[in-house]
Amino acid sequence: MPKQMSRHSSISKTPRRPAERLTPHPGEPSHGPLTAEELQLAVRNHSMPLEALQSDTTPAGLHYLLNHFDIPFIDPDHWHLRIGGAVERAVELSLRALHRAPSIAVHVTLECAGNGRSLLRPRPLSQPWRLEGVGTALWAGVPLAYLLTEAGVQDDAVEVLFTGADTGIQGGVRQQYARSLPISEALRPDVVLAYRMNGMELPPQHGYPLRLVVPGWYGMASVKWLSSIKVLTKPFDGFQQQVAYRYQQDADDAGTPVSWIRVRSLMVPPGIPDFFTRGRVLPAGPVMLRGRAWSGHGPVQRVEVGIDGKWAPAQLERPAAPFAWCAWSMPWVADQGEHELSCRATDASGASQPLEQVWNYQGMGNNAVQRIKVTVE
């Protein structure tokens, strides 16, 4: 069970007006139904329909989306990327210049760090994801390491800071969304400054004209609408780094930072859905259960499928890239009646998905097994 909660969270310091006292702070756990604020976030941001797991890549309109503030609409003719800080040569590049630079394309599965948050009890108040805050796309653009090498990173550099053009207030702090990476991560050959998604121009909601994509890390690291890159000689202490996106036990716990994606698998719900409850109905007989699995801690080694609590191994396929999801499948002969289906992945580090999620204050890194109730006619 979680510890007794502080009435005021470290995620939000904005005082409440008397008329708002029945509404918990952002990040404060709730035992009640979804609030109006959560529903508002759920309308602005969206998850990936689980039937999209059938595709190797997720179309831009189906890929999960989480934007903290307003979407900036940027004129590409007047946009420039600035690279500075602890470098030998400060650089300013237009979008046209970036298009002329060496490019790479990499399949990457991105998952929101808060995916599964709404299933926790009590429920941390924020974007109320269930299981679908994920997607896989082919991201194309300039290798970050190439531009950092061209600028000449100084020997005393420790981190690289990425600042987006999106501006707002979170936790009472006015800010542009900004996150940093350790130098070792920033210089990985697969970290890309992307201007294309699935072969098309980057859509506005996904960070046009340029975004960062960090394979293997939760989505908060992949800063959108990039305006500047700064090489730092000391760690970044901004809000999104030091307050948000941390594993905490309560509001007073400094916590540890969220980084690599935990192992997870999801199943395409079989049969057809009920419109309101999304309960699944399918006919008796053979059916092929399918899904995807991924991890930031090494390749997925095994997926097991549970049928009413009895586990059996699934067949795995090779992923398109080291940090892209892999397909899995398992045949099942469905008997008439009510059944519970589940799936559980294990990665190269030996980590497996838990049957029950360990609670944390911000609702981060949830990867408990998926459970699907089906009625076989």
C-alpha cells in the first residue's frame, strides 16, 4: 500500500481557491472517478487503438500523442536550430541545411512513461492512460551525434539540453518544455533529430519541423518542436527533469529519474467489441492470438500467453530494429464461456512483467500484464 499522501504534491505548488477544494492537485492520488481536468487531457491527447498492433508501423494519426502545452505552429522559412554551450563552434542551422546533412531512418517504439496510470489505485491525477500510450514509427532525420561532432563537444561536457518551442505552466512554473540527456546517450548513433515520420513530413502534433527521438527511452525524452540544443558542463535541473518524470513513493520523496522503457507486451483484442464496455465477443473454435512486445533493456526473449491463468509460450518474430517492438502469436482453440486472456514478456536483462503493478506517486513505468475478458459464443 502507498504511504499516507501529503495534501500538497511536489508536482504542483499552485494554491487552490476555496471553490476548487474538491478537486485534487495534479499528481495527487485520487480514489474517485475521473475528474473534468483528466477528461480534458484525455481529449487533447490520445492513445493508439489496440487493433493497430497488427501493423509493424503505426500511422501518424493512430500513434499515441502526449503534448504538455499548446502545439506551436512554426513557419519553417524562419525557423532555425541553435547548437551552443560547451562546444568549440556554435552552430545555427535552417531546416533546408538539415535536409542536406547526412540522414538515417530508424524504427522506434515510443511509449509514454505514464502509460497504465489510470489503472493504479489510488490513481495519480494526470493524463489518464490505460494501456495504449504507445506507437512505433519510422523516424528519419539527422543523427544527433553528427551535429554534436561537427560542433565539437568540449571535454568537460556532461549533458546535452534540448528545448522545445512549446510553452506553458506546470507545477506553477512557467517554462518551455526542456529535457537533457547524458553525453553518452546523446552520442549514440541511433539518436535522431527527425523531420520525417513514416516517410512523410513530420506532422505538427508530432513536433514539426524537428523533434528528438531517443530509442529505448520513454517518450518524455524525445523533445518535440526543437528550438535549441545546448551542451552543458553540469546536470540540468529544470522542472521536467527534477520534478516531473520521477519514480516517487510520496510527494516528499525526491525519487529517481525515469529513463529506459520497461519490458511490456500487448495483445490485439480478439473478436469484436461491445460499443460501450469494449468487452470482446468471439465464436468458438480456433483463433490466432497476436500482439507486440518491446523493452528498452535489451531484446524481448520470451512472451507467454495466459488463458484463464495457465501460461504457454508464444512464437516471436524478429523486430525491425533493436528498439522497435516485435510481433508474437499463439493459436488458441476457444471454448464456449467466459475467459480471461493475458500476455507477459521477458527481456534480455531477465526482467518480466509483473502480474500486479507496484504503485508509485506519479504513476510512472507501469508494465503489469494486460488482461482481456472475452465471451466465447
